[in-house]
Amino acid sequence: MNPTAPNHSASGQVTFLGAGPGDPGLLTLRAVEALASADVLIADPQVLDVVRVHARAQVDTPLQASADEASIPADVPALRDTANLVMAAARAGKRVVRAVTGDPGLDGYVAEEMLACAAEGIVFEVVPGIAAAVGVPAYAGVPLRDAEGTDVRFIDARTADARCWAEVGASDATAVVSTSLDSVAAAAGELVSGGRKPDTPLTVTVAGTTTRQRTWTATLGSVAQVLKAAKVLPSPDGGQPVIAVVGERCAAAQRDRLSWFESKPLFGWRVLVPRTKEQAASLSDQLVSYGAVPHEVPTIAVEPPRTPQQMERAVKGLVTGRYEWIAFTSVNAVKAVREKFEEYGLDARAFAGIKVAAVGEQTAKALVAFGVKPDLVPSGEQSAAGLLEDWPPYDPVFDPIDRVFLPRADIATETLVAGLIELGWEVDDVTAYRTVRASPPPAETREAIKGGGFDAVLFTSSSTVRNLVGIAGKPHNVTVIACIGPATAKTAEEHGLRVDVMSPEPSVHKLAEALADFGAARRDAAIAAGDPVTRPSERRPGSRRRARS
């Protein structure tokens, strides 16, 4: 979509962008495109983290900065500040993205900002977003219409007058009410006063479309008691926004079958992944698909070898034709060779005539990013053993050179070296980098680990167990411990940990899948027993189930 008109002036342009109700996955493709080209990002605080990840690193965020400035008078309306920031940036020729919660077409303040742009001839465009009043019920498993159809009325409790409440109360329309947690009962009372029966079903959803989402089912007459019984009211968080859906035909009674989001096997679980963000990317994505909130904590750090001469000779040997193959057993090995290449002014062209092997898909992706397409990736298990299964034996007729360069960590790789020698190859086993224990994580993370703030920990090797306990302490006994295999499980038990989940195969993705199966079984057992579904962390002493903004 192009701006409303060609920009022939020196002014910039403004994109009024709907960021949706909270789930980052609900941003549209057009929204991501606009964010990537923004010079200035002015976002509602509720969605700043959602949109900022798609903006350039150097994007200016003046609204965030101004919120920290004590010099702003208390009586200056936020609207005027925001509008002035938008206009000033556009007048300076900047590409401005004004990101709002939900959809900009339903935000009256944003409409005023659009009119201000139009009055000055500043080019603008609108990128619609998913409105909270539509997206939140969908994530709560509450369709707003049934097969027979019914009217749907949207009400903002902050601005609704007596006539509005009376009209909706006297009708049989489904009412979608935007209000706050501590004002739900008052809104219900207004609808009853307008003519709705007290036994009319309703649902109340807080933090909709995020992994903090919670939904309660009640009636207009019982909602106050339901929220009190759930211990969410009274609460200092009572002012947070909620979406209430009211009506006999909005499927509130069918939430047990339609609640697809909150019934994910690891919904809302905080899962500790003792790996770097780069290593954990695909694993974290998988955990998110199960409803979890992954938290990456590196347990190892990578440093150059103590004696770099061996690595320097090997890289020079690549250029002079010493090797037939180079085998990469990790992303870090790729990084180490790439850095050495850059040090010598080399690039991927230095691999010409050399066969390249990668131990798995992540290592292969790192090579492709370097400009090298690997010749060999295991067709089966992604490990040294899997690589050997597919590695061809040395053939003096077809292989002019019999030597393999194996850049690795300072931890030995005897399995791969021995296997290659058995296949007839000579191996230069070179230390390309050292692995050392990482620095301790922030104090808040350490306290969460030891105090039961995490619901589960995924241990992907014995070293991750030893290093995590060494830098952060032992996980609390309410935390679910998941291990990738028997050796890792044994190490965990030696450190006094109870192992709850073990992967059926030595694969991080199978490990995540096993944890999801554990979470699903735990959830089903609670429902069958008539107990509330809780996360493991909610079992620790002093914990309390409550919705957080």
C-alpha cells in the first residue's frame, strides 16, 4: 500500500500502524515492511516491544525518551505530546511510524493526529491492525456469532452513556465490552439495569493474545463473585484492560472445546533454555508454538584458542590446497574460521575446490550465511555419528588429497576423528576455539532459578547441568527438569535434581516435544480431577495465581 498521495514537499510521511492486541505474530506483513523503513518510531507503551524488534537498530524512539524526562509538565496531555512528536518528525522529512494498540481506525486520538497531518499537507497512510475487541475473543475461544447470526455491538465502557447501555441491554445482541478488570462488575450492572437478564453468560479476558492471557466464564449477576473467588480482585492490577463478551449466543458455554490458545500444553510456562539466543532460536520457536515463554541463559562462552598458530597454519593450508575436505561440527566452528578468514582478507571463495561438511542443519545455515553451500549434511541423525554414516571412504583414484581439516572446540572429538581415520583419511584435528563457563546471569534470573520462578528447565547436555548450577544455582524442586538423554539425566541427579522428562531421542526438538507431552498430561490430569490448571511455578510457597499486565 502506498501513501495517500505523492510527496512533492520536503516533508516526510507518517504511517499510522495497528500493532494488534499484543501477540507479536498478529502484525501484518505491511506493518513489518513499514517498521523496517522507519526513521522515527512513536509507539504506545503497550506495543513498543512488539514493534521495535522489526525496526532498524538506529530508529529514533522519541516517545520512549520523553516519558523519562522529568521536565515535561504534569498537566500536558499525552495526546498533545504524541501529536507534536509526530508532526515535528514529519516536518523534518522523516519517515514516521505511529504504532498503536489494536487498530488505528478505532482510536479517536489517532484520528485527531491524522487530521493534523491532513491540515498541514503531510502525506500519511494507514496500516490496519487486529482490534482487541475482535482478536481477544478469538484467542479466548469465544466466537462472536453463531450459525444463526446475531448483531454484535462494541462498547467502550469509558465513554458509553446511559442511552448506549439501555439500547444494548434491551437487545439480544452480543456485546463486546472494553473495560478494566475492576470495572467489569459495574459494566455488567449497567447491562442488567438496561434489561439484560442477570443469568446472561459472559466471559472476561485479561492480557488477551499473550501468554499471560486468562479468561473467566460467569454471568452478569455472578461476575463479581467469580473474580473474587479467583483471587484476582481486589488487586493492585485491577486497572488493567479486559475484554468482556456478553450474550447467550456467543458460545461462552462452549469454551471448554473452543479455548484453543489457553489449552496449549505449555501455556504460560516460563521455560529456561541454557543456550545462547543463536543456538536456541529454533528450539525457542518450538516452545512458543506450545504456548511457553522461553528464556535463554548462556552457560558457556566462546574464546579464541590459547595458541592460535595451529589454526593459522590450517587456514593457510586451505588456500594452498592441503585439504580435500573441511568438516564443521558446530556454528561456533564456522564463526571461528570465518573470523580467521576476515583477519587474512579472505572470503568464501577460498573454499573453491574443497568439499565442505556440516554436522547438522544449524551449522549448514551458518555456512550458507557465510556464502558456502555444504556438500555433505547427515541424512539421518545430526551428530558426529550421523556424519560418519554418510562420509565417503578415501579413494586414491578419485580423491587427489587424503587430508581433512577439522576445526573444533577444545573439547575432544575422538569419535569423528577415529571414524575418519578408519575410512582412510588423514585428519588435522585443530582447536579453533575454547569453551569456558559463561558469566552468571542477572540477579533476577538467578533468583527465579533458585526460587521456583521457572516452570521448566531444558538440559541439552551434562555440561549445561554443571555450568547452570555453577553460575546460577540449583533449580527449585517445583521446577520440571527435562533432560536430552540418560547421561544428562544422570548428571542432573548427581546434582540433586529430580528428572521429570527425558527425550526419547538425543534431539533438542524431541526434548521440547517430550516436555509438551508432559505438560499436556499434567493438564488433562488436573481437569479430570476437577482441579484448576496451574503451572509448576504456582506450587511454590507464597506463589499466587494472578493476572499480570
